[in-house]
Amino acid sequence: MADQEAPFEVNAPQYPPPPYFWKTFTTENVAKYEELRKKQTDSDTQASEATPLLNLPTELRFIQRPPPPADGAWKNFEMNMTLEGKLKTFDEMDDVEQLYSLPSTPTGDGPYVDRELTLKKIAKSLLLNFLELVGSMGMGNDNSMNKVIDLNMLFFNMHYLLNEYRPHQARESLIEMMEDQLERSKAETACIYKVKREVESVLEGLGKAGLEEIDDTMAVDVAATAENTKLDEEDGQDIWDELYREFN
Amino acid sequence: MGDKLTQIQEAVDDLANQMVACLYYLNRHHDWQTLSPNDVIRGQSKNEFETAYDKEFGPRNPVAFKAAQKELAKDLVIKEQQIEYLISHLPGLANNEEKQEEAIRRLEAELVIEEEKRKEAVKEREVVLDKLDTIIRGIKRPR
């Protein structure tokens, strides 16, 4: 019996199937829901995005987002999560200790160079502790378990410090993006002015050509470059007259 | 490729994995020692199974073992150096939050000014385009 069931075990998906209502999430249903939601906000000015719609048809009921947890906390894979997504401080975690001390907190005003040094120190400590771990394991003494704990602590601290750095990096990327945009905007403006000057110089050339009454063929050439069309040589006088009227 | 922080975190995790791999290798392939005078180190493998077992779990020959040890150690150090290199290239090490906010505000203002200038330029471009348009329209095709 067990042997017969084995193939099913192998073919069984790694994760359970999605909840049964996933099929209601079609484009049409979502659009329908959006429409209803819009109607509500139009008719009732007090209704906000979070106010749930009542009397929804069954297929739309699941599209409505449930309200966020009232106490701001929920469980995900046995782990307690909070809405704020804040990093726990070391004081809140009883099984890890802070192995470094920074002269300034990330919200403080100290430069981040201290952080660089601390991170490098931890990286070096990781190597050293691993060496010690292998050494003590090779000698077969009881210290190795402590070393594993030490390594664990170091890795934790490393990741903690890196995660703490994230807001800083986010701000830094924002600055970079803004600088890029500024650069692009400046380049665009400069480009527009350049083209504008070119066009103006061509037009000026045309005007001058008209005033100096140069011969017909020349006028045709200049006009042809300006309008980018080809005209016969004998029509030069006509164009010239037109340009003359335009610029006088 | 993610941002620098993610890169470092991945490198740190790699380092941990490498450490485990090192221990695994050493544990599997170290040579035997006699702990008491009565111990006997098993000799040449006798049958097929034992040969296969030794190949998988048995000690390596000293030269190969030493070389592998050296390589593993080298890889560990290289990884650590990578991490340090990435750390030195973290964005905005010399900045602090105040300076960053100042920079963001400054850039915001500059962007507004620059946007105005750009709009102005676009307008002027329209004017020139119109001018050009009237000229071209003004040219009559000969009858």
C-alpha cells in the first residue's frame, strides 16, 4: 500500500494549492469592483478608500481588501510581524547581544564612516572566529560550541548593521536619482535652445538673402534647406517674394 | 545584481555557507589518528563497498588534502575581502542624515527651477516652430 502511494507523494506539489477564491480575481471583476468603489466615493464624500463596500456580489467579495489588523501585528510563518516594519532593537531580543558600539545612531548626525569601520571589523572577526572554531574542533576541546555561538552572533550583528543602513542607502539613491533628473532636464533645455538658435540663424539667413537681392538660384537653395522641399529653379522669384513679405 | 547592501548581505551569507562547506570537507576527508596504542588504522579497502565508501568519506591523500585546505582557506579570505571592498563602496559613507536631507531639499528646489526653464524653452520652441510653419505655408506652389 505504501509503495503504491509513493508516486503520488513524489508528484505532490511542494506547496498547498492557492485558496479557492483566486479564480475570482479576473480583470473584469477587478474593473467592476473599481467602478463600484468609484461610485461609492462619488455618492458619499465621507467614504474613504478604507471604507468597505457592502452588498457586494459573491464574486467581488474577495477583491475587497480586508482592513489592516487593528493592533498592527500579525503572524506570518510563526513569526510576529508588525505594520511598522521596524527593526527590533537589541534590547528587545533576548538571545542576541550587540557586539559593537557606535558613537552615533543611524538617526543621529554622525557620519557613516564609523559604520564602515565597524562592518569591516565584524567581517574580520568572522574570519578569525572561524579559524578559532576550526582550531578548537581540530584539538577536540569543548570550546567549539561556544565558538559557533560567537559566529552566529557576529553574523547576526553584521546583518543587523546592514539592515540599519538601508534607510541611509535609500536616501542616497534618491539624491542620485534627483541629480540624474536635474542633469537630464538641463540637457533637454540646452538642446532645445541649440535647435532654436539654429533655426533662427537659418531664418535670419533667409531674411538677409531677401534683402540683399541675391540671384534666384541662391534663394531657392536657402529656401529649400529651410523647408526641406525641392522646388524648381524658375520658381525662385515666387518664394523670394513670399519671404520678403514675411520678414518686412 | 541588487544594491550594495544586498550584495554585501549575499556575500556574508556566502561566507557562512563556505564556512559550513569547509567544515564538511575537513570532517569527511581528514586523515586518521591513533588515540591509544591499541588502535589500528584500517588498511587498504578490501571490497567494492569499502572502496566506494572511502571514496566518498575516507581520507584524501595528504597532498590533495593540503591543497584543498589551502584552496578553501583562500576562498574564505577572498570572500571576506570582497565584503570589505563592497563595504568601502557603500553609498554616502561620508554623509549623515542631516546632510542628505539638505541635499534632497536643495535638489528639489533646483529641479523646480530647472523645470520652469525647460517649460520656457519648450514654449520658445513652439514659437519658433510656428514661425517656421507660417513661412513654409506662405510659400505658394507655382501654378
